Amino acid sequence: MQPEGELSDRIAGLNLRYRHRSATSVIEHALRDGDTGSVALVSSFGAESVVLLHMVAVVNPATPVLFVDTQMLFPETLAYQREVAERLGLSDLRIIRATPVRLAASDPEGDLHRRDPDACCALRKTEPLERALAPFDAWITGRKRFQSGTRAALAFFEEETGTGRIKINPLAHWAPEDVADYMVNNRLPRHPLVARGYPSIGCAPCTTPVKPGEDPRAGRWRGSDKEECGIHFVDGRMVRGPLKAAS
């Protein structure tokens, strides 16, 4: 783990250097900038994931791509993952899963998502991803300012509290129409569930279609107060709900 002051200075320098860059330029430079270190892309292969996957593939298709298979994903997501990876020529795709020992100990009946969805996300998603990210100094995310008020001041580079890693957010300044335009202009395949009313796609047991006018994430953990899967963890722990904005 990098000393906190040193890491903060590096992040400030990165944001200063790349503040006027495009998303593609941020990725291109971040993948070779010594201040970011070793970098991976974390992708859910969800509704909008193909944008970052395409950008990374154009710059360097050998970039490590981490895909967390919770073993509760929609079959359509798994098929889409294979299609996109082959089409873009991603040569270092790493499929991450919880260990059989952990699953047998914590979710032997496969029903933890009903009893404790936070614990299920930690077991099947957060913990495996944390292990997979351990060798890396930074990771690329698809987070965007428009997604919530807590992300309104999102920068291209930010510190992941408690891990010493950098999170890189190339699409921080993008609007929804920018995402849609990029997909159309580059003729990228859409996740098949989007056309069936799933604008935000997670695990099959915890994702439902969204009605017109609803928030795009309304179908995630519908009927509960859960909003986040825990991938954006703090101090190595899953945080329930969206991260609080800094005061």
C-alpha cells in the first residue's frame, strides 16, 4: 500500500495532467503512465460495459479485464461476455469467482441472496474481486457523474480508501446520450436484456425489468433499501448504500 500522502499527490498530479483529455485519451495514457502503475479493467459486461471494453481493446487488447461471475448471472450475460470478448479480441480476460470452499461454508443452499443480500454480494462479488485486484495498483471503472448525487464531483482519478489503489473513471464526464452515441457510432453489440426492459443488469435473482419512467436502477434489489453491490468498497469492507459525499 502506498503512503497516503504520496498517493494523494500522485492522484492530484494525474487529474491535473489529464483534466482536458477525452475518455479514450485518459485510458491510453493511464495504461502507460508510471503514476498509475499496473492497471486492470473491471467489467460486469452489463448494459453499458461494452463502451469501456471497446476503448481498452483499441488501446491495448492485452489489458487485464476482470469479470466477476457470481454464478447467479443471467445466461444472457454469460453469452454476451463471450461474444464481446471474442469480437473485441480481449486476450487477458480473467473470470473471477468465489471459491467452492467459501460458497459451501456460507451459502450451501444457494439462498443467501434471499436471507441477506449484502452478505451474498460480499461473498460472490466483493471478496473475489478484492483478491483479483490485489496485484494491481489501479483499476478502470465505468462510474459517471450523472449516475447519482454522490458522484457529482467525480474526477478521472480517485483514491480507493484503505487499499492504496487508484480508481480510474474515464467516463466521469459523460452523459447518457454520450454512451448511446458511442455504441451506435462504433456499432457495438447491445446486451440482449436491455431491449427487454433491463437498463441495469445484475444477478438474475435480484434484478427485475424497469417500467417506463422508473429510475434505471429501480430493478436492482427491488423492494429493499439496498442500492449498491459493494464493488466500490471502503477499507476492504462493503458499504451498504451509495458512498457518502465528502463534507
